[in-house]
Amino acid sequence: MNFTPLPSQGRGWGLGLYFTQLRTAIERSHAIAKFQGNDNSFVLDITLAERAYCNF
């Protein structure tokens, strides 16, 4: 599988920021699921979009 690399830490990004944003998105998905009845699969499995829509 090919994954897009994260921006380098020298540009103000790092894995800490990435994982913080991912954790926030997962928590938001769980909060919405309480009302909607299901979680957002694309948030919970970050490889889902590539596996579903990209040709290998």
C-alpha cells in the first residue's frame, strides 16, 4: 500500500499534532454515533478510503 507521508517536523507538523487531530476526530465520531447510531468508518479506519477507492 502507498501512503502519503506526513509533512516533516521542520514545517511545523509532527506526529504529535497528527495523532492529536486523529484522536479528536475519533472522539467526535463517537459523540456523533450516540445520536446517529453508527460510527464513521472512514475516521476509525484511516486506510478504508484508499482500500475502497484506489486501484492497486
